[in-house]
Amino acid sequence: EDLSPISAALSSLERGNPSRHLQDESSPVYMFTQQAEKCSLSPSSEDDGVYELITSGTDPETIVFSDAPVRTEHVWQTLFFSNNFDALFPTGHTPNTAFVLYEKGKSHVTPVAEIIGMDFIKKGKYKYTLQQSPEQQAVLDLQDLFGSGRGKKGGKKSNGKHVDFNS
């Protein structure tokens, strides 16, 4: 794996400026794409507008890329990416995500939220901690996915506490 982007991110952290690699025009601002077979979305236990997205059957590779002015692309092991998530996206510079939730033969929904944390659970299974801005909620509030039966917007099952989606 090409470790140079991670090394650059970690070097800037060691110099005491965690957002340097995000502000310097010669350093990339990273984005990524992943895919998983199943996921479960649930509100955090504190009822504070924070959600947990648990994925399983997550692809073993994550595509990491950047946009102008520095255009890069890397394919990293998802575990490696997860272990370095906080270095790539320090507090205050965490990425937004648009995640497509669907079941075969059903319509899909695509909420947008900020990923404020990512953790490895076990092989192929990861936990993402999400929160939405008021602007993101205005388009599709994650809370709208919960309810009795299938939930208001979809999902295999919803009991008001979590909603599951399968590919």
C-alpha cells in the first residue's frame, strides 16, 4: 500500500497542526468510497442527534481520492483506512457521506450526514458514527427512517430503535 498520504497526514499531526494537510493547497483533501452488503442504522443511546451505522459484508478495499487542486487516488485495505481515519479526518474536518440504502426490488433512499467516527468491529464489520447538520436534516432527516413497520422511508425492518437494509 502507498503510505505516503497517511505519512503526510501523520507528519502534520506530529508538527502540532492537525488541519495543515487540509488547509495547504499542495496537500489533498481526502474523500472515499466503500460498499457493504448490509447495514443497520440506529440512534445513539443518548438521543443527541448522533446515529450509529453498522455495516457488514464491507468490501475489504476502500477507494481514497481527492479533488482539485491535488488529484490523487489510492486503494487501501478498509481496515488500514479505518485505523487511520482520525489522522486523515481530524475533529472539525470530518467528511460528509451520502449513503445509498436499498433493498432489491425496493426504492432507495440516500441521506447525507457527517461521519464523526469510524471503528473496526470484526472482519468485514465497521461502525460509523454520524450526525446531520440542520441543512442535511431538511433534505432527509435520518430520524425519518424510523417508525413502525418498514419505517417512513424504507428499510427491511424498523422497530423505532433501528432500521436494517440489505443489498
